[in-house]
Amino acid sequence: MLKSGLIRIDKIYSGYRNSEVEYKNAKAFGSKNFGIFIESEESIIKNIWLVLYKIDVEDKKRLINGLISIGTKWNLILIDWDLTEAFD
């Protein structure tokens, strides 16, 4: 993932200010404006989700490269549920 230009995010927290809990079943990569989160259990990917916030052109390139890297490494396709399209 680092080859794609994404930064590994070491600590992931879920919840709100008073009830934040460290989330240990996921890996995350991204920047201050977006993140790709990969949740796995016993080497099986359970979920992948994106968090985006005002990404610029460089972030968009890193995001695309990161998604391609994930898809290639684990032989996955991307489904955009809003557009009802699949991308290999």
C-alpha cells in the first residue's frame, strides 16, 4: 500500500468523543482528507470502506492507486452501490 503513496494509519478509533474505542480489527491507509479501512478476521477480508473529506487532485491519485493495489493484492472488484456499477 505504501507504494501507492498512501500512509499507514496506526491507530483507529471508533465512536464519539466521550466513548471512543480503539478499533483493532482493521488496517487503515490514507491522508488527513481520506481513509481506506480494511477489516479482516483470520486473514479473511470482511469489509472495506472509505471515508472522504474534500480530497484534492493528489489525494484522488493516491486513492485510486490504493484501491487498485488492494484489488490486485486480494483479487477483488469494487462495487459502487450508488451508481450500481462494478469496477475490476
